[in-house]
Amino acid sequence: NAGVMQNPRHLVRRRGQEARLRCSPMKGHSHVYWYRQLPEEGLKFMVYLQKENIIDESGMPKERFSAEFPKEGPSILRIQQVVRGDSAAYFCASSPGQGVGNSPLHFGNGTRLTVT
Amino acid sequence: SQQGEEDPQALSIQEGENATMNCSYKTSINNLQWYRQNSGRGLVHLILIRSNEREKHSGRLRVTLDTSKKSSSLLITASRAADTASYFCATARLGAGNMLTFGGGTRLMVKP
């Protein structure tokens, strides 16, 4: 009964490199959400995806950030040309469906990105 | 400021005492949820209260919701050292489905 799986747990990148964060939702879940958390702060919404569709990316920076959730395989959050300000914990969550919004989200343990 | 602001930001109590955390929000909501986060881990769902509910219980947790004041409270009774964590409220806005907006959290420390 695997939960939401995120990898890697820790990722270190130099400025200018690319970071790829992966998220496999819970079995049977078709909706994925990415959140970002700075130390001692709450989670900030980035993007909401269903299989092969971006539903809402209103929280995603316009440049350097992209996300996908292909028909097969995990959801990917990609950050190009990373800068020190991208250092944060990135959390993925999943839910079984949109419904009427009364399903809790199931979170992974996050990927901690450090940009040196 | 963001939807879902917790108060206090930090709370330190002795084991056995009750802990109360409050949350305020701005827009109309479908539901309000409380999550717990242990250091270095992901968030764990604790309880969901719908907009037409006023109070909900789950074990030692009691959540209230006042939609007229746009506020909620989480009460943890008979706290234990293992309750030490950060607690976040999150709101699901009307029309936004399961997409949640989180507050800044309350950091609870329960001293043995």
C-alpha cells in the first residue's frame, strides 16, 4: 500500500544546472499537486495536473519551471538554470479525483533541493 | 496576505495540557482541513470539516468551523510529547476542487 513516492529525497545542484523532481502518486490517484515550502513557512501551491493535462499552473513561476504528468510514469517538476532562491523543499500530493473538493491530499516526503 | 493564517505561530506546552490553534481565512470555502508535519517529513492529513459543519471530532482532536467569522480552531486534548510537530490549516476554495491553500502553520512543542 505504497503512498506518494518522491525522489530523490535530497538533490544538490550548482547554479545554472537543471533539477528534475519525480513524483509517483498513490495507486488509483489521477490528480497530482506540487507545492513548495521554504524553511519555517507553509506550503505554496505551484501546479495541479491530471494525466497529460495541466489544470492550474497559477503558482508556477513563468520562466525556468515546468511540470508534466505523462500517461505513463511519474509526474516531473523540472527547474532549469537553477538559482540559489530555488533552494526549498518541494512536495507532491495526490488525490483520487476532482470530485467536489472533499478529498484530503496525500503527500510525499518531499525533495529537498539545495542550490550551491 | 495568504488564505489560511494560523495563530499562534509557535506554542509550547507541558505534556497533558491542551493545545489550541486557530486559523483564519478570507474567501468562501468548500472545506477546511488540518494537516500535521513532523520535521523533515511530508504533511499528514488529520481532519476535514465541510463548510456546512460546525464541529468535528477525531480521537483527541476537535475542530470547529465558523464560516461567518471565516475561522477554525484545532484543539488537541491531553497532549503528548509525540504531538510535537507543525500544524497547518488548508482551505479548499469554492470551485477549486481539491486544490488547497495552506497557512503558515503553528509550531507546537510538547514538553515531557
